[in-house]
Amino acid sequence: MKIQKIFHYAYLVFAVLFLYDAITKWSEERSRAYLSLAFVALATFMFFFRKRFSKKFEDRNNK
């Protein structure tokens, strides 16, 4: 379970890295910046989705 929680926060780390990438590429290659922003949205969504799914799974096992 601890490894699973580490991977949850890895999604946030990747979101921050892609956000930095999007900011640095915004003035040069806007189309690549949009792709990085899409990855930011995907990583953020995956963080909350996996966290919620893990919580449901844990609650189900505790009952």
C-alpha cells in the first residue's frame, strides 16, 4: 500500500514537470506547449482518480 501511495504522488510530480515544460515552450512552440498542458491535465486527473479508486477499494476491504 505504501508503494501505491508513492505512485499517487508521482502523478503530481509529472504534472509539475509537464507544466514547467509547457511554460518554457509557450513562446517558442505553442503546439508542443498545448501537448504538455494536456499531459498536465491527464496526470492531475489520474492522481485524483487513482486516489479515489484506492479509497473505495480500501473501504470495501475493511467491511
